[in-house]
Amino acid sequence: TAAAPIDAAAAAKLYHERCAACHAFDRKVVVPAHKDVLPKYAGDAKRLAGFILNPTKVDAAFPPMPAPGVSKREADALANYLLEQVATP
């Protein structure tokens, strides 16, 4: 159903479709690597999902993130996926 959580595989697919053009886990693409910025969201998927939904400029050295055009449900899934990826060695 539309209210059901999005599973990890679907979240990974969504990440690769909507985010991977500018983001990577281990290297700078257009913006810093996730491994360098996601630790500040550790344990706070809700705050990360809020940023995904309504991004703001964080670092003057990088362009602002455009809104990725995802639903709250998709932003929640992306946040959980991202935090799981950086938590896994």
C-alpha cells in the first residue's frame, strides 16, 4: 500500500535514480562524500528525511541541493537507506 514502508531494495533503486548523479558514499562527485557528511545525522533518520524533502544550502563551497521531488515516504526510505549504508563497514 502507499503507506507501507519502502523496502531497502526499492530505496537503493530510488537513490540511484534520484541521488547518485551528484552523490557517492566514498568520494566527492558534485558534493562531499556521504561518509563525510552523514555521520551528523547518525540516529536521526527523521532529520535527514526532512533535509531531503526541504534541502538548504549547507556549505558555501558546494552548490545547494535541489529538491529531489520525492514524497515523505520516499524521503524516509532514502534517509534510512543512507544511514544504514554509512553504518555498515
